[in-house]
Amino acid sequence: MILALLYLMLSGAYLLVIPGFLYWYASKRWYIASSFERAFMYFLVFFFFPGLLLL
């Protein structure tokens, strides 16, 4: 039971919480980000792509 709850929490974070924060952060910092920060944002968008599609 605890393992199922852990999987539910991790999947919720992967599909909803972190992509929501990433969308908010990228929209605030898009035009003023450095090149390293922009490349890191591209990586995060690639990594959390399924969650961003759900939003």
C-alpha cells in the first residue's frame, strides 16, 4: 500500500507539479535567461514533455 502511494505521488509530481512549475518559470524568464539557463530549460522541457502535453 505504501509503495502504491509512493508511485502515485511520484507520477503526480512528474506529470503535473514539476511541469506546471517549469511552465511558469519558463514564461517568466524566457527573454532574460542566459544561454546556459535557456539550454537547461530546453533539457527540462524535453525531460518533462509528457507532463507538459497534459497541461
